[in-house]
Amino acid sequence: MPTTLTPAQIEALVQANAAALGLRIAAEHKPGVIAFVTLAAGMAERVMGQELGIEDESGAVFVPVSPRGTAP
């Protein structure tokens, strides 16, 4: 089930990540950074909402799978 972040949560996330990385975000750049994180969170929500099938393999561990309808 998707979890939508509120604008306040996204701003807190940006501030916490900047602090953890020791980054200063200039006041004039902050709205753009927040807009990008909002966009990225929306994309992540769509990706995470997709069901995976047997053909959807992890890039980190490649295990060949026979195409559908063919014998192994």
C-alpha cells in the first residue's frame, strides 16, 4: 500500500538528510530541492506499487529464467 508523504514530512526529510550529510541548502534553492524530492517520492510510489513477476529479476543477483511458454 502506498504511503504519501505530506509537504511537512518532505521538508523534514530534506532538512534531516542535509544535516546528516553536512550540507547547507541555500534558502533560494530549498523550494527546488523540496519540489524535486516531492517528484521523486511520487515516482517511487508508482514504482513500488507495481507487482513483480518471475521475469522481474534483481539486477544484483542474475539468475536466468526461461521465457514463458518454453521448456527449461
